Amino acid sequence: MENKAKIIMVNGPVVKGRYMSDFKMREMVMVGDKKLIGEVISLEGDIGTIQVYEETEGLFLNEVIEPTHKPLSLKLGPGLLKNMFDGIERPLKKLFELSGDFIAEGIGLISIDDTVDWDVNMMVEEGEFVDEGYPIAWIQETELIQHKVLMPPGKKGHVKKILNDGLYKLEDIICVLEDEHGDDIEIKLYQEWPVREQRPILERKTLSIPLLTGQRVLDIFFPIAKGGTAAIPGGFGTGKTMTQHQLAKWCDADIIVYIGCGERGNEMTDVLQEFPKLIDPTSGKSIMERTVLIANTSNMPVAAREASIYTGITIAEFYRDMGYHVAVMADSTSRWAEALRELSGRLEEMPAEEGYPAYLPSRLAGFYERAGLVETLCGQEASVTIIGAVSPAGGDFSEPVTENTKRYVNAFLALDKRLAYARHYPAINWLDSYSGYIKMLEEWYSNYVSDDILELRAEMLKVLHEENKLSDIVQLVGEDVLPDDQRLILEIAKVIKVGFLQQNAFHKEDTYVPLQKQHLMLEIINYLYEKGKEAIKMGIPISVVKNLELYNRVTRVKYTIKNDDLQDFGFLMQDIDKYYNDLMAKYKK
């Protein structure tokens, strides 16, 4: 009789077992009498190392480790949307019903509810050939999202038997197909998929469409492409979570996957309570109708935190395969990296910079690589966009997680403590941030907004950079010593910062701004600047050039001109014209 695998060491979430030579790497296992969920992460001879996704308190030596013969996988099917899960896809409401405020050990790998009856509408007929990734049926999962039951990747065949439209549960076999070898393929309402494995696609496409957010600093200054990657680094209190909330609410993705990874319990509670109250602006329904929440607080098991971002990205890829544009909010990847560091320390691996494991860069790269604008297996264009918050200790952007994230993302939205404390939100620093998507999106902006919008952007950024250089002189000797053309730059920079970059999430006209209005706002600021330069060249003093009433009107257009009625921009431009033409005519005399 062969020996059963048994525990020989317990070190926090890391467990070692003997007689494990028949196990596989990344295999999911049940550890001990409580059947705790774990994953094999190392095999050496007959000694195996397991990371356990639950509290290991109370485990004894020589308790049995049972194999499951499959990797850590998710159940992907209807019931994901409007739901809240822990790091390994166990629904929090169900966990609360079973064990109260704290998750009890050994609850098992419960997942989406298999007792619900779903109204299934068939899309194929008997005898029809169905290729991999093509839909077999559809379900109205929420009021906003139509869920498609897809042919699993790698499977194709002719429909041998299909049920009629009707109410079915997750485990019901709704269709049987026959593959080329004559074997049966049974289709249920869900698929199982390993979390660490990318779901297949036909091809990756060149990024060419922006993810529109209604946030001016993002849409024009530092745009993110659909299928792109972005990092939002910032110290404590700079507004990372609030920025991600704004993006989740207003971005034009079809589905949001929000991963709260290792954040404080009270912050995650706030997210879980506030998200259902947010109203989706396009439909008027709750934003939860198109959202999946994954909550893994800092007091939950550290190994589950490490798995949570893979859980989130796998769910995102699943909806992408149906043809949806999905945005993933990971808050925050720093806590995920800290989980890696803790596990690495317990495994006694050689530490690299600041104690993080040497494979931190490759893990970060592997995560961000799963973003992309793709052609799905059934020929549709869809995308996964990843926006990861980074929480560097003390706001130090030179620490390893921020530095390595910078290598793999194309948009870097650096949050600034000074801006946040000055109540300038979103507190994105225009000097430290950048977007690598400008060139890729150039054609889209020219076709759908205006030919000159990116030139305007470059001009305004140039003003802000000039103002930054001049502010050092101003702090030393005051503004009065500067020539008038440089003082004009300081005044226009104030208008850009307060009138354009600062945005009020609680004002109905300013919380979301359409791209057309954003363009006109920049145009009017630039027009004010050009007219001012013209006047100063004629020798008109800055005290007269800067008309306080006009400057205030331009700064306040974000509030005073409605998003759906933009004709007042023309009247304002006429007033600017009249003032400066009269002024220059007067000085010519």
C-alpha cells in the first residue's frame, strides 16, 4: 500500500509534506483534516511545498494531504456579476451565512451559486458545427449584460443533442457535441479555468481606441488606451482608491472587475458598501449590474492575496471572450507584492532588493501582459484594460514595486501628496506623469475630436513646464522681477491647473466631462493665452492684459457651461476678442 502524503512542517501559510512525488506543480490540494485549500508551489524528490489559502492555525504534523489532480481553477459562468468574492472566488455573502464575520477554515472551494435557475436561450441547432470560443446559448445575467455560454477553448464539434430554451442550473448539461474523434463534449452553463493561465485569443490588435473616462487630466493629458495598462502610484491619502472609483464609474468599459488586494478592512468595507450605491451614468442602474468585486483585506490569509489578482484577471478574460471591453482595477499591487515577499521569506528564498523576491519583475510583467485589445476566438473585438494602484511606502517612487511597474505599463499617473493636501483632485502630477499611448491614439483623436487637440495638449503642457521652472525664481525673489511675457505664463498656468486639471467629483457638470467640451475648454484657454501674448508684444503691461473678469470666466467654464449646451464657448471667445481688440486699438493710438 502506497504512503499517503503527510504534513511534515507548518510555517504560516507554507506547509511541507512528504510522499508527494506523484503530485504536480501548481496542483490544488486539500491540506489536513479540515481540508484547507492549497496549491503545490515546489517539488523536490518526495518533499512538496504548498501555499495554503486559509488560516493554518490548528494543523498538526502527519495530517493527510489529498490531491485534486487539477490546478487552482475558477468556475466561470453566470452569477459572477453583482457578486463579491474573496481572493479565490468564494462569495462573501455565502461565507458570512456559513461562518459569520470571520471566514472559518475548511469551508471548501464554494463558488458561484449552483442553485439558481437561469433563463437560457439556445443559439445553435442539432447537426450544426460549433468551433472553439463560439456561443451556444445566451442568458440575461443582469439588466445590462447578456452572458454568452461559450464553447470551451480547444473544443469543437457537431451538435448531437441540445435542450430547448428554458430554466437551467449551472450543473445542467444543456448541449452535447461530438468531436472529430467521435467523443462526446458535454456543455454546462460554466467553464473551469486555471487562474494562472491566459485564456486563448485569435490575435492581439494594435491599440488604437482610448478608454474614455470623462476625467480631463486623463482623456487629454495622459490617455489610457482600451486594452492598455496604467499605474496609479501614490503615498497614503493621495486619492488612489477615489481615482479608481471615478474611473470605475465613468470609464466606457462594458464591465468592471475591482480587485481590493490587501487593503485595510475599513477601506474595503467602504468599497463594498459604496459601490452598490453608485449609479451607472449611461443606464441609470446600479453600477453593480456590470461589476465584479474581489475583496481580500490585509487580515485575510496572505496566500489568497497573492492569488486574488489572478482571480480578477481570469474573470476579466472570460467576459472579454464574450466580446466585452473590460476594465480591471487592482488596488493595490504593492500589497500583492508584499504577499509575494512574505511567502518568499517563509520559503527561505534568496531575497533581492528590499527583501522582495528576485522574480518580482517577471510576476508583475506576467500580470500586466494579460491586458490587450484582441480578436476573440469567435472573431469579435474586445479588450482587457488593467489599471493598477501602487502604494509606495512614504510615497517613494524609487522603491522596487513602483520602479518595476513603470517598466511594464504605458501610462504612469503619479499622484502628488502636495496636490492632494491642497485639495487639488485628481491629484495627478502633470510633471511626473506620462502616457505612451499618445502616438497610438493620434488618428482616433484627429478623426473623432479635432485635428489640433494633441497640439493644444502639447502647448498647455509646455506652459506648465515653463511655469514650474519660473516658480523657483518667484519663490526666491518674487514675481515682480519677471518680464511680462513670463508673468503671463504664470497666470495662464493657474487657469490650466484650476480651470482644467482640477475636477470636482461632487459637481454634476464637472464629475464627468465629454471630450468635445474638454477640447473647447483647452481651446478657450489657449485663445486667452495667444491674445495675451499679442498684447504684451505691443508693450501693454500685464496688469492690464490680465482682465480679472475674463480670467475668472474662463476658469469657471467647467461649472458655468453645461455639458450638453456648448454654444456659450463661442460667446466667451467673442468677449475675449472684443476686450483685446479694443485694448490693442487703444494702445496703438
